Amino acid sequence: MKGIILAGGLGTRLRPMTLVTNKHLLPVYDRPMVYYPIGTLVSAGITEVLIVTGGEHAGDFFKLLRNGKDVGLKHLEYAYQEGEGGIADALKLAEDFADGGKICVILGDNIIENNINRAVEDFRNQDRGAKVLLKKVDDPERFGVARFDEAGKITEIIEKPKDPPSDMAVTGFYMYDGRVFDICRTLKPSGRGELEITDVNNDYLDKGELTYSELTGWWTDAGTIPSLHRATNLVAETGANNA
């Protein structure tokens, strides 16, 4: 399985710091933010990785990571996203890299306490389809949220619902088979003008091919000033298993 780290965007919520570099290169405690998703993939045995980035500071990744060997990677590639078309739009740039195989996608500002090793292994043994990782949160209206039936099966994923059907958020960790790129090509822009990853996940769900696992330990993004501060404190106080 190969890994995709989505590390584009302009990082407007982290200005003025992101005026001089990509947000995924800002420090979280004692290392650049992008080291954490890389460590998560390496811990799960995924050492062939593509980083999708964009903007005027994209070259900073190459200066930091070079060929990836210093951070445990056997092979590292880069892709450049023009504009901000959403997560699914960025994912489309990984099609050649994936080469028809299964992929594990991580949003570059998502940091976890533990690991995704068991979920990755389960997906390696899953015949086809997709897998998402869920986490109970206090503010589900900020995320894609899962609706469940009485048997505990996901029936729908709703993006940023005003009235959340549960407190289980879809985190920024996704696993897909090679058909994900065909699905991405069928998507229409949302009201935000973006290709939404929730639409990808619901497509697999409609086919009965979406499974899920629940993350253990803490999970946070680091895309705003408060969440970057929170991520730094969490790593400093409890550590991240992949750090």
C-alpha cells in the first residue's frame, strides 16, 4: 500500500506565519508538522509516499525532506496542486503514483496520539472498497459526521451538519482501492466550490463497500492558531506514538 499526504492550501487561518512557508512545515512542538503524518505512515509499514502540495512555498518541502530517507521513507514523490479545489481534487493528482493499488490518504495537519497500524492491516485484507477512521468529538458540526443504524452500521456521512446525527467525526485518515480516482472524476463541486471527500466516502457507502474503525487516543488537526497550540501541547505533554 502507498501513502498520500495532502499538504496544500494557503493556510490563511495561520497567517502571518504562512506568509513565509507552507502551514504543514510549521513546528508542532519539536518538529515540522508534516513529520507526524509521515511517521504515522512509516509506523504502519507504508514507506512509499506522495506529498501533494501547492502555493508559492511548495519548494520548501524538498529542502526539508529531500528524498525522504531521513524520515524513514524508501521512496518520496511530490505533486503540485494548482488552486484550491478541495481534498478530492488534490487526491486526483495521485492517480499515476497509486498505479491501481490501494492507498492510505492523510490530511497533512492531522496528528494522533497512537497509530493506525491495525486499521491499515485490516484494509490490506479487505477485498475492495474504502475505510475511514472515526473519532468521538465535542463539536461534530465542524466535521463530516457519521449517521448509524441500530446495528451500528454507517448509513450516511453528512458534511458539517447543523444538527449532527452523532458525535462521531470522520477524521483526516482515508483508505481507498484503485477505483477512488474514477469516483473523483464523477464529482461535482459543492456549495463551497470544492470536490468534497465526503462525497467520495458516500459513494463507497452507497455501494456497501465502506468500513470504519475508531481511533484511540487523542486526535487533532493543527490548521488554526488554537488547534496548532493544542497540538503542540498534546505532543509535549503526552507524546505522539509516531514522533
